[in-house]
Amino acid sequence: MTQTVTNHAAELNDKIRTKAALVGIIGLGYVGLPLADALHTGGMRILGFDVDQKKIDYLAKGENYLKHLGADMTTRLSESGRFEATVDFTRLNEPDIILVCVPTPVGPHLEPDLTYVLNTAEAIGKRLRAGQLVVLESTTYPGTTREDFIPVMLKAAEAAGRGKFEIGKDVFVAFSPEREDPGRKSHTTTTIPKLVGGVDATSTDLACAIYAHGVTQVVPVTSADVAEAAKILENVFRAVNIAMVNELKMVFDAMGIDVWEVIQAASTKPFGFMPFYPGPGLGGHCIPIDPFYLTWKAREHGRVTRFIELAGEINRGMPEWVVEKTAEALNDDSKSVKGSRIIVVGLAYKPNVDDTRETPAAEIIELLAKRGAKVSYHDPLVPHFPEMRNYSFSMDSVPLDETTLKASDCILIVTDHDVTDWQAIADHATLVVDTRNALSRLPGKPKARVVKA
């Protein structure tokens, strides 16, 4: 790309360098809020946008609605004088930089749903002004920034009488994929390298400059398409490898072999092997969803991603397999699923966070309930069953005390939080179906009968 530095670019670059620029962040969730904190810590002024007034109210009080991030974060933001949050999207003309951190779900037929992205592009366009940099962070298929986001934004700008803007000269656009992993202690938003790909070289440089104020290592790539494809590759890599061990789990189970022990044994090889672990299904916003963005886009180019689609089929089938294993385990105790009292341990999709997005626990609860089981759940990090797009249950977390455990026909472990009383389960439960190999970490043999699934 040939780089052209315009007056608008030079002025914006100077604002970024001197930390005079105002950074707008749309979407103050699992991606936007820690990003706001990272850039704020780097000295930038932040104006956050969200459609949820409750989030804005929490932030105004210095309270964090994302518990795993801690109250210190929101206290820092609220007390600094350099952070403000609002639901008023007419203020989108105020920021010099706008970072878009909105969801990218899939529809009922696993097709990409860009509703949030395109609605945001339109909202930005209605208030667009010369000299702004807009960066999309939402995970999506290659080409979204150029082919979908920019045209909608520019069309909205012209329709609103904001004028005609030339990308790379009047306004600047880039893609920089989020790489958040809620609950991970080894890396933070600040320490995870930030990929940045602009639709032109000037946009890349400006986006790199702003992220450098909050991220230790910024990695420029040649285009927004490359940055979009890199994020898809990261998540497809994990989805495919998890599908492989999930399939091996079912194969080895039929052979009477413990897949967990097999993985541990294979992990002793110092090269050529990377351990992935099976589970009850995929959760979170990225791995269960993002590969389908690529499969959909590939069809537009006449390609069929059979390998990725097979991995998705395997992973999406795991909740049903877990329920079947539970039914078999109960049958061995001369019990049917119908009428059995089953406690699902763990509602969050991963350990030590309260994040329930796409959690397999919800599907498992629904499948068990449809079979007539008396299902409850235990998760100290999720005391009430939250509103979900596809599931709705009126449930509260039940305690795991001796009385509750002994009264249950089966304890089904879906998520292995550190705070869970695993010893109590091992000592007082009759039957445990363990999808996370959680009880194997305890000293001694459990009194409960344990079935791995």
C-alpha cells in the first residue's frame, strides 16, 4: 500500500501522541471494558458507549458488573476524571477514535448475524466527522470491514448530511481483533499482542499508535482482511483440536480407555504435541461461533470447509453425548432419567468466571428436563440462571451440602470452578458424572461412583 499522510491524519496522530485524543469504545462488555481500562491506564481519555443503562449506572458508582475483572478496575475508571460512559449514541461525533466491541452471533442456521456490527456502523455514520479513526474489534469473516462495515457507515453519513468521506484521507478505518480470554491470569489485555490491519497504510499506523498507549506489543499486518483471517484461524485451530479430543474421548470410552490419562501420557513428549482437553461442549462467544463465520464466507467463494464443519458437528453434539452417558450411569443404578434428581455443577462455560455465554450447561439442563429429570444446578459464581438467547429457566444455584448431595441421584460436573467443594461431592454423592476429570485431582479414591463423560 502507498502511504499518504493528510492533514487529518497528521492532526489525529499528534492528538494520539500527546494523549489529547478522546477514545470512544462501543460495547462495554467482556472486550470493551478491559480495553477501556488498558487505554485509560495508558493515559488516554475514554468515552464508553453501551445500550444497557444498568452498565452505565454500575460504572458511575465504581461497581464492576464483570466480577472476574475486579472492583479495582471500575474504581480506577470512575475516580480518574478521564472516563465517562453513556447510552447517548448521538455523542459519537465527540471521540477522535472509535473502537467497536459489539457481539457477532450466529443465526438459527449457523449463518453470520452482523446486526450489531452494521447497526453500529450506521450509528457511527450518522455522526461521522473528518479526522476520526474507526476500528472494528468484533470477530467476523475476512472482508467484513471493507465490504460490509465501511459501505454502511459511509452511506449513513451521506444520508445524514455529514458529507462524503474518503477512507484514508478524511476518515480512517482498521480492524484489530479482540483476543480476550475471561478469567485467564497469565495474560491481560495489556500483555496480549494486538494485531492491527488497516484498510490503508495510514489507517494502520494510526490504529497502531492508539493501541500502543494500552498494549505492550502491537503487531501491524498488511490489511484488515489479514487481521480478520488471523483471528478466525486462532479460533478454528482451537475448535478443531477440541473436536479431535472429544471424538477420541468417545472412541476411547468404548475401548475402556481413560482419555485424560492418554492426554497426560502424550504430553510427556517435548515436541510435536500440544494438549487439548475434552469437555461437555463448547462455550464462550468465540470458539462455538467464529468457525461458522468462515464456513459461510468460504461458500461465497465456492469452497467447502468440510474439516471445520465436521469439527463443529462433533463439538455441538457433546451435550447430547453427556446426557446419554448420564442416562447409562443412572441405568446401572437401576434408575431412569425421568424422575431422577440431578444437580448440574457449573453453569458458567469455563472455570472461575461468571460468564455463561453459549454455555453447554444450559443445553444439558434442557435435555435432561425434556427427559423428565428433576434438574437443579450449583454454581457459586452464577447464583441466578441468567436470561439467555436460547434458554430460559427459573432457577437459583442450590447448595452442595451433605444433605443435598445424599438426596441426589446424580451429580453432573460441567464446569470445574476452584471454589467448588469437590471433596464434599466425592464423600457424599452416590453417583458422579464427571466431564472435566475434576475428582481425579483429589487425594484418595472418592466414595462416590464416578463415571467420566
